[in-house]
Amino acid sequence: MQDEFVPIPQVSYASTAPELSDNTRYDFFSRVVPPDTYQAQAMVDIVKAMRWNYVSTVASEGNYGESGVDAFIQKSREDGGVCISQSVKIPREPKQGEFDKVIRRLRENPNARVVIMFANEDDIRRLLHAAKKANQTGHFIWVGSDSWGSKISPVVHQEEMAEGAVTILPKRLSIKGFDRYFISRTLENNRRNIWFAEFWENNFSCKLSRHAVKKGSGLKKCTNQERIGKDSNYEQEGKVQFVIDAVYAMAHALHGMHKELCPGKVGLCPKMDPINGTHLLKHIRRLNFAGIAGNPVLFNENGDAPGRYEIYQYQIRNQTAEYKIIGHWTDQLHLNVRTMQWPGGVRQIPSSICSHPCQAGERKKIVKGMPCCWHCERCDGYQYQADTYTCKMCRFDLRPNVNHTGCVPIPIVKLEWSSPWAVFPVLIAVFGIMATVFVVVTFVRYNDTPIVKASGRELSYVLLTGIFLCYATTFLMISTPDVGICSLRRIFLGLGMSISYAALLTKTNRIYRIFEQGSMSVSAPRLISPASQLAITFTLASVQLLGVCIWFGVDPSKAIIDYEDQRTSNPVMSRGVLKCDISDLSLICLLGYSMLLMVTCTVYAIKTRGVPETFNEAKPIGFTMYTTCIIWLAFIPIFFGTSQSTEKLYIQTTTLTISVSLSASVSLGLLYMPKVYVVLFHPEQNVPKRTRSLKAVVTAATMSNKFNPKAGLRPNGEAKTELCESLETQTFPTKQTYISYSNHAI
């Protein structure tokens, strides 16, 4: 029967390869030194503490270098925030120029100044030399693993190139007892160590055998009188502490196992012969004692010792180079940044980043596969920086602040009374209202005089009311919009014009019907009395009011803030416009009926243009309507041509109010100012005249136009006496009806 395989637990004092932590493969392996996984984590923490996020790695080919770099890359990915620019491997047997090639690769990305190194002593020395040869002194910041540590040999004669290098080394102490022991060792008292003789020859550069010394070799024969530390340089090997701890760990485990299995007995008992490796491993993993340097010796479930590192920086002070402890790492980093010094004695931490931080209002656009590298894109227009990677549009009533980090309310504007766009229309309206009131007062004062009677008092007062409302509309258009103001705008914007043109249309239609009827018979047309004229005028005006009432029912009036009207490409210039909910089309519809009355009145004015002005007001009304049509023909292209302008609110409001006021001014000036002038300054012409029949008047007018268009005419409805007398002496049929005409406008 074959003996069963018995596993033997191992305790290592120097093996740091990360793969030895794999419990499925190396379940009986333990170590008193921390694995390179902790070292890699410590290096990642150093890089992040320095705010470096773009680094390169260099590894010596082999288990130590490649595993260390792999562990660093893995930890940097897990923690995030660190990217690898270049990952270079140095072959076991580098060719000529291999290190120059490595430096060229590291220089490809000049932003990646930090180089993480898991390399052996010789590779570190040769890499520093290649960097010095490439004139890269002060450019690279080296972060070395424990293979560099605090060793002098890699940096000798190239101190300036290594200045600022940050290195890491497992925390340890020099064991003075070992120094005393080792210095006292000689060839006589250390014969049990079969390698000691070889060490003696190498340490003192001598040969123990006389025959081994060749002439010209420069070697001498060992005298056995040499002493360690006197005749040679001596520095304690850094792993001595861990060797002692490993031996003590195994001793403590065996002692604990002996106490459990062989209580009270000396030497091995049957239960420990042979030793059960699995049972011994349990005792090893339970250990927790103070090591030779005072640090606790213990193991985790994978057999690893806790990570305890000292962090060094290679500094040059007063032309003296030395490794200075700048911190330590035990599960977390403790770093004294104030004691750190960089190439050239600079205190400021050098940068090693792929991309500089984006400014406020800029988003990061990450380079694919490189989370540490990005392009900064400005959040433009109405966008703001929602987070590091996103720009979003501000809400419709907001705009971005100055640096596009948030949104602020868009300023609200309206037409102010102090604005030049409002001052001019208001002045016109004020003077117009004063003139209208003056005419009304004059007419009331001279209400019974022939001129006032001849103008048709009833319709005149209605027309003057419409003119007054046209001027008053200016104040409604400039007032701050609210529900009341917007409702009044709907009512009075078209009402004043409707009343004015309804009255003028009634007048021109009456004149046309009288002369059209009079040319055929002496019977009077229907609906020409003052009461009838008022009824017709108010009927026409009521259509406007009816339309407005229907509009109120369908769409109640309200004030709105229009954020699209002045939404410029530059958000700084954008404004919200406080206005009534009357669109351009609705406004034209509102004025459409008034324009229809105006056009119809103009048509009748054209039809009655042949009637002599001595008999009626047709020609002044005609001139009024022609001028009004010109004003509104000019208004339409200006109004709609500015619909895309940022000054739309001001231009359209000013244009509309001025057009309405000018229309009222034309009617007031052409129809009433001449009468006021006669009443006030020529009262001698304001006298009654003879009464004649309608037939006589119409016939006189017709004959005057036909036979004597240039005949002299008298004011106040009088033709030449000769013509009137000849017309009055004519004999008419006995059954004809006559209507008196006594200075009343026809």
C-alpha cells in the first residue's frame, strides 16, 4: 500500500508574488511579508493622493515585475480615476538600445510624467541612465516598488535623474542583535554554513586557496584575519527581520500544536508523529504575536501578512542626496506632503494628468477607452451644465447664468411709458385729445349756428366720439397688460375706428343716395333724417361689438408672457415679453371690420367726388378717406415686416398707435378744423341762407357740374344767385313733393 501524501505548511520571509494568495492552488502557503497586491494598492493611493491620473508602467520581465504591474493596473481600475498611458516590459536579456527604446515610448505622451516601476535593481539603474542620456532630467517622476526601496546602487552617479522619486518598502527595523552576531562570524566559528566561505571571498575580494590566485588578477590570498564591518562595508540585509519572524512563526505554531496534542509531555508524542500538516496550518493561521521588531505577526485567510509599508522620497538637499521617509501605509495612506520635494527643489506637486479639468459651464466628452482623458465642450446657447458629462436645456422661461452652471429667470419686459417708442405716440394722442375736446367744446358752444347745423350735429358728435376713442387707444396699448387692460384693448382698439368710419360711411352713403335719387325724381330717399342716420351708424358699430363679445366667449382675455418673441441666439439678450394674448392675425381681424368700413366709405367718397363741395362734405370726406387708406397701406407692411425683429413689441405697438392716431387726426383736421376756423375767426360767414327745394338743389348741382364747372360759388351751400333764381322759377308738376334745404349738409 502506497503512503498517503502529507502536505507540509510553508512560511515564507520574502515571496511577495500576488498569485501566491490563491488559496485554491497554494492553500498551505503563508508569508510574513505582505503580497505585492498591498504594495500595488499603496502605490495607487500615492498616485491618487498626488492627483495624478495619467501614468505609465515599467516592469521587468518575470513573475515579480509583471505580477506587480498587473496588480497595480487591476487596483487602479477598481478604484477608478487612474489611467495607464504606456505599459512597457523590459526583457530578461535586453538588447543594445532597449532602454533607449523604453524612454522613447514613455515620452510619446508627455502629459504622463509619472512612471510606476516594478523592476529589478539593474534594470532601474540602466533605465535611469537612458533617461539621463535622453536629456530627460526632471521630466519623469518615478514611483518605485520595494525592489528599489531605499537602495543606493540604482541611483549612484545619476542622483539628479532620480531626484523626486517616490519608493516603497515593507516596514522593517534593523536587528542589532543580528549585527552583533554576524560581525562576529569568521571562517573558524561559522563552518556549518557551507556558503559562508564563498561570501568571505566575495566580501573581502580574496581567495582562500593559494593556487586559485592568478598573477595579474588583482586578487590576494585570504588571511583569515579579515573582519566583517572593519575590512569591508556592511549593511544588514533588509529581510533579516522577516526571516526571524518566519522562524518564530513556525516555532509558535509547533509549540501551540504540541500543547494541544501532547499536554504535559516533553518531545513528540504519538499524535505528532508524523505531524499533520492540515492541523499545523490551522495553528499557523491562528498566530498573533509580536515579531522581533515589535510588529504583530499574523495571517489572513489566504496566509498573507498585513501590508505595512514605509514611503520614501529621494531628495537632494544642499547637494546631498538621501532617502527621506515621507509617510507610511497600513491599510490606508498617511503622507506628509509638506516634506516632499521635487526636481530642482520645487515644492509644488508636478502634474501628470491626461486632460486638464473643464471650466465651469463645460462638460466632459470622454475619449473612448480612456476615462481619464476627455475633451471639454462648452454648454452653449440656452444649455447649462447639468453634471460633469451633460449639458441640458434651460426651461422655456429660464436662461443660463453667466458661466452656464445653472439657469436663471429670463427678465420680463414691457413697453414703458418712459421709452422713446411710447413717448412719441403719447404726445400725438395727448395733442389729439386736446384738439378733439377743443372741437367738441366749440361745437357745443356754437351748437345752434348755421355751420354747426350744416355739418350734421348728431353724426358730428358721434364721429368726434370715435376720434376721441382712437386717441385714447394709445394709452391702453402702452399700459401694463393685465386682464382688465387686455379686455379694454379688445373692445376699444377697433371700436373707435368702427364708430368713426361708420359715421363717415353713413354720411357718404346719404349724400350718394340723395343725389342718385334726386337725379331721377324729387321724392326724398328713405332714412336720411338725423335719427335714421344715428340708427344706421350705431347698427354698423354694433357689429364690431358683437364680434368682440363672441371673441370673449370663445377665448377669454388674459395677459401672457411671451418667451419666444425675443428669444435671441444669445441668451444674454433674451427677454420675456409681457403682453396681451392677441396674435398678429387676431389683431388684423380685430381691425378688419374697421378697414372694411373704411374701404366702403372710400368707395362712396369716389362715387360722390363729382358733387360740388359747395353743396356737401363729400370732397373733404373723400380727401380724408384717401389719406387714411394711404396711412393704413403703409402700416400693414411695417407691421408684418417687423414680426421677426427683436424690437417687434416696440415697433408694432408704436406703428399701430401712430397709425390709429394719424387716422383720427386726418378726420379731425380735414372735416372739423375748417369749420372751427370759420366759427371762431369768420363769424360773418356763419349766417343762414335761403330755403330751396331738394329738386332745385340737386338740379343746380348737376347743371353746375355739367355746364359751368368753373362757375363762382358762394359758401354755406349757395350757388350763384342767377342759377338759383332760374332754377326756382321753373314750373314743376303740381303733384311733386318739395323738401326744404336750409344750410343742412346733404
